[in-house]
Amino acid sequence: MRVLVIGGGQNAEHEVSLASAAAVAGALRSGGHDVSEVTITPEGVWRVPGQRDATTAVASLASALPLLAEVDVVFPAVHGPLGEDGALAAVCALAGVRVVGSGPRAGAIGMDKWATKLVAQAAGLRVARGRLMEAADIGDAEFDGPVVVKPVSAGSSYGVGLAREEGDLAGALREAARFDRRILIEEIVRGREIDVAVLREARGVRWAAPPLEIETSGLFDTATKYDGTARFTVPARLTPGEQSALSRAALTMFDALGCAGVARMDFFLTDDGPILNEVNTMPGLTAASQVPRMFAAADVAYVDLVDRLVRAAEVPGR
Ligand SMILES: Nc1ncnc2c1ncn2[C@@H]1O[C@H](COP(=O)(O)OP(=O)(O)O)[C@@H](O)[C@H]1O
Ligand SMILES: [Mg+2]
């Protein structure tokens, strides 16, 4: 198939997306696909190899759009806002082009940690108690116990911090406010961090790969995510009961949002069972990222995984 891989993007996860896109493009080529690539700069300029660089986002988008007419599938390997949030899937939906991963609705809700919690609760899953705050109101914030503070819409732990005591709260709120004007203040959950990846195959069958455990002491922060010190155990050591509760919860969430392609559902496993933390509808996709490692544990090699993703791609909204 002719596949257009989009990487980069206009948020803090730009570099992470470049790594995902490069790995996906390489794997697709190994799988025999005809791959072209586009990079979106942090300023929103679409860079097409071999084309003279347009200087504005709108001019570059106009000159990149004809590429959509020349491919069978678009693979938007862009994490975070204006990518994973459904923005790129929406362009494909308007153009009537097949796209890998979730459509605009699931992408938008999954990118919003508050909306995700509301859907999860309605679907019968447990989530951490939390409240919303507008960045403009952070001067009025009152400390009512240790909390985790995070932007409603971000990723790679950017802007996520702990406020253990009153003196930490204002700084944590200001840091979160750098990434979103909506801020989530959550109770601290104590539990093992376990991620579950769900894949929706070409004929609509959904299945969960063996869960992965992240070994961290404290927050799984940006440095730990990318400095090579994070330890993943896959398959996670779980009782059959824990494993089935986690997989069931992940599949319930995948269907509640109407996800497609692959999504990673991140949980805390507590003594009382799983608590959903967040959903990633375009998770990290290098061969060393969590999702490919979980599918490798299910004997789906990386090249096979990206191949299944392009075969399962659909025009959103149909
Ligand atoms: N309510 C919470 N209680 C305890 N730890 C948390 C909580 N929320 C987030 N964390 C920690 O912070 C990390 C990043 O938060 P997360 O919500 O997953 O943001 P991101 O989308 O940036 O990955 C998590 O992997 C976890 O280690
Ligand atoms: Mg996370």
C-alpha cells in the first residue's frame, strides 16, 4: 500500500513523534509498503521532502494536501494536541482518506483527561478523584491534601507534578498551566502502573495484548520516560484475575470511546483492582516503546504490528 507517514507536530512531544514516525516508516518499508513522509514543524509548517519549503502553516498545508490524493492510507504518528487529539484524523475524514488509528471523536476525548474520566466512570471503571481548575484561577487554589497536578491535555508527563504540601501547590499549578489552560488536580493513587494495549484488526476484532508493568519509584516523569532508566516488565506478573480485570477494563474503554487502530490504556493496579489513569490513542510507536513491546509478547512482531494497523485503517466517520 502507499502510506503517508506524518511525524513531528506542534507540541512538547514533537521529538517523540519524530522517533515514532521514523520507526513506523522504516517498518512499513520492510513490510513492502510504498512510504512517503511529511514532518510538521513545531510552528505548524508541513515539510514535504523535495518540495520548496512554504513559510506559513496554511501555505504549507495547502501544498501538502495533494499528497492525500496519492496514497491509500495516512499514518499520523503525531502524539499530543493537534495530532493525537483527532485533528489529523479529521483532515483525513474530510478528504475521505483512510487513516491509521482512532477517528476525530475518540482522539479528542482520549486527549482530554477530564472527559476521559467522565466516560470511564460512566462505563463502570474506577478513576482517581479529581477536580478541574482554570489557569486564570490558580491564585485561588486551596490545598486540601497531597495531590497530583497535570494539564488536562498533554503527554510524556510534561507539566505533571506532585504537590505533597501546601508550599508545592502554586508551583505545580503554574507548571501545568504552561501546557493547557485547564488543569486537573487529582488524589495520589498508590498502586502498580500497568499499561494495556488494545488493537482493532481489519475485520473489527479487538483484543488486548499482555499487560506491561512500569517499574518506577514515584512519578513516571519525562526524564525517566526517555533516559533509558525505565524498566518495563512484559508480560507483567499478574494473577489471572488481575489480568482479566485489566484487559476487560481496557476493552471497555476502547469501545466506550470508539477507538480504532491501537490505543494504550494506562492503569494503576490497586488492592481494590484497576483504576484508569489515562488513554493514549496514538501511543509511542518506536520498536522499544511500550505498545510494540506488548504485542511482541503476543508474538506480533513490530513490522507485523504496523502492517496490521495500515490494513485496519478506515475513513473516519463511516
Ligand atoms: N493520580 C495519580 N496518582 C499517582 N501518580 C500519578 C497520578 N496521575 C499521574 N501519575 C503519575 O504521573 C505520570 C504521568 O501522568 P499521566 O497522567 O500519565 O500524564 P501523561 O499523559 O503526560 O503521560 C503517570 O505515569 C504516573 O506515574
Ligand atoms: Mg501517561
